[in-house]
Amino acid sequence: MQNLDSEFIDIIDLVDFTFSSNFVEKWSFKYGRRLARLFQIKIMKSLESRKVLKMSMLYKFLVTDSGFSTEVVKNFLLDVDYEIYSPIISGSLEAS
């Protein structure tokens, strides 16, 4: 039970940081504000709908729908360490 509580707190801290202006500031220099904000929006919509965000859907949204290059999106997702967003984001970047 202690481990579950710790994981829950870690997820809450991660979500709190993701929605902060510090997140946007951290990634805006390298990737621009728009990419960081779009990532925040997709995470927020996933939480609001209580549905897991599939990596393939996130990747398609950022590349096809938003116009970012595949290299920029892959580098951004690796830099933000998308794997720590599990269970919010499911799937892997390699499959996308």
C-alpha cells in the first residue's frame, strides 16, 4: 500500500509540473511554446475524459495535425521522458 501511495503522489507531482508555466518555460527554448502547450492540452484532455492517451494518437496529433516534423516530435517526447507519464500515456514511440 505504501508503494501505491508513493506512485500516486509521484503522478500528481508530475501532472502538477506538466501544467505549470515552468514546464512551458523549460521546453520553449528548445522546442517552442506551441509544442509544449499542445502537449499540455492533450494530457489535460486525456485526464478530463478519463481515457488513456495512446502514443500513436499523440504522435499523429503533433506531427500530422499540428505540423511539427517527426524528428522534432520524437526528440521532444524523449526529452520529456514520455514513459514516466504512464498510465496517462500508453504505448511506445517506436510503435508510432
